[in-house]
Amino acid sequence: MNAMYDHVKSNNIQGVTVLDVFSLYPYDNMTLEDDCIRRLSFFVSPYTRKFVNKGKAEYIPIMLNDLAMVFDRGYYSPDVALISVSPPDTSGYVSLGTNVTELHSVVQSSKLVVAQINDKMPRSLGDALIHVDQIDYGVEVSYDLIGPASEPVTDVDTTIANLICDQLIEDEATLQIGIGKIPEAILTNIKSHKNLGMHTELLTPGVLGLIKSGIINNTKKTIDRDQITATLLLGDKPLYEFVNNNELVQMKRVTYSNNPAIIRQNHRMTAINTCLEIDLTGQVVSDSLGTNIYIWLWRTGGLYEGSSDWTGWERQSYPRICIYRRKIGRKQNRAHPKAWGRGGLFPGTCELHSYRIRNS
């Protein structure tokens, strides 16, 4: 992206629009003063946040499970799609590797497809495979995949994680665990549960220990039994090596992985994520701090809806939110009497079955 930006700027090319969904790399050469590229983003990452909040990039909120529809229905038809794939196998199939989400729709709707063929990209399976005939140009590269910037897990994170593990996760549950310090601590502190499954949007390194110990074995999942279902990978070399050519991990299109009708079929589906603020009525602020967009809105929508399921009068699935009452090291409270006016509300009160965890 930095090389493309330099080319556009140095040659005074006008009318270029960059649509990104999940930006993990910093745009080192772009400044807030430059306007040679119009940027649209479905996901506000640490690298795009300042551009969005300064009005230098457009933010398009959408549920991730609806994202493929944007391209399938022709709302956006890219002139060029830039994708990263693994080297082809003997039958000519490459893998989308760490990111399946809506990429099938992007490839099919784009006039030109350019692929970086990276020998460090894991060959994930399931819906991740596309044929080289769908690629117009391929460029061979070799570089390590970027991992998430993580902060050390604190004692408070561990305390919250232990409460969740002990009181909110049942044996034989099918899990969706989000990203962040508390979700990471939860995966580390699940030790005595039996026969857990995994149907998630994002697969992270914390699951490896649970898989190797047999705690996650997917034997009680109602659908996709004996398999892990995901659409994104974000982690480190051990995770990517584990996923490579591993039929245990089935990467699915986001229209499947985040589809509420699919998710709610899982036995004891339990979705655990974090938020920015919450009020006493259960209204949750997940995407913004006041009027400043902080992070994504769309990610967990289908997962919350899919894990809010009742059969008769018996609860079958469980959406959970975990949060510090106060920001560590600050006096600012993250639990408020009312959330109106402070930020975007999501998920709704009727979708959240909350559990209060206190940190004074």
C-alpha cells in the first residue's frame, strides 16, 4: 500500500479510491494533509483511526456477515483487487490463508485480480481455496505475516477471566472468543472444562493449548462436528503452522461463519467479547468513545444474534460482554447510569444477557 501510495502521489494520479476492510499494516507514507487517495474503510483499526476521525477517510459501518452482499449486489465493483495467497498446489489452487471473509465475492466482482503469492502464507482449507485461473497477475514474495500488537495480561484480566471460566462457560459449549487481553486470559485459564467446540470469526493462538490438551475437541458441536469453524486467522508462526493443510480447521466464507441462522444451531453456543462502555440498563458502547470512532462496529453482530437463542423456555446459547469497571490507572468510569450521547450503542439491551464483574 505504501508503494502504491508513493506511485499515485509522485505521478499525480487522480481519482483513486482505496477500499479496505481490515488494515493491519501502517500507512507510513500517508499523512493527514494528503488527499491524492480517497479511502473507504469498513473496519477502523489503529492504523486508520486517525484518518477517519479527522475526516480524511470514510467509515462505512456494516455487519461482517453482510459484507459479501456489498460486492455480490454490485454496490462496489472494484477495478483492481489486491489479495494475498499461498503458493499454488499441483492442481493450481491457492489458499486465501488468513482471511476468507468476503474475498470470494471481491474476487468475483473485480475487473482485475492481483495476488501476492507469499510462501509464508498458511494453506488453510475449507472455503479458502481459489484457482489460479481467477487471478490475473501474481507476484511472488516472501515475508513473515504480521501478528497482533498485544499488551501483557494483568492480574485483573486474569481475575475476570477466571470468573468467566468458572461461572459462564459450561462443559460441551461451542465458543466464540473475541480479541483482546481478557479473551486471551480466558483461553489461558480454561483448564477443567470438557468437550468444548469452536465456531468463531477470528482464530487466535490461545486456542492451540486447548486443542492439544483435548479440552477443545469439537465432538459435541451440533454442526461441523469434529471441526473448528473460522473465517479469519490472526496470530503467530505456531498458529499458522498448525492451520497449514490441517483439515481440523475449516475456513468458511463470512456468510456462513457469522450467519446467525448457522451459529444458533451450535450446542450451547457461547460468545464472549469486550466493549468500551456499558450503562446500568445493559446498553453497550462497542465502537466509539464519544463522537470519535475507535474500533469496528460490525464484527460481532451475527455472533450475538446467533448466540441469543431460546428453545421453549430453556436457554440454549449465551452472549457475554466483559469489561473493567474502571480504566486501569485512571479514575474514568466505564460503567455509566446511562449511555445516551456517549457513543454508538451495540449490541442492544435485548441482545445482551449481561453478567456484572466488578473492579474497584
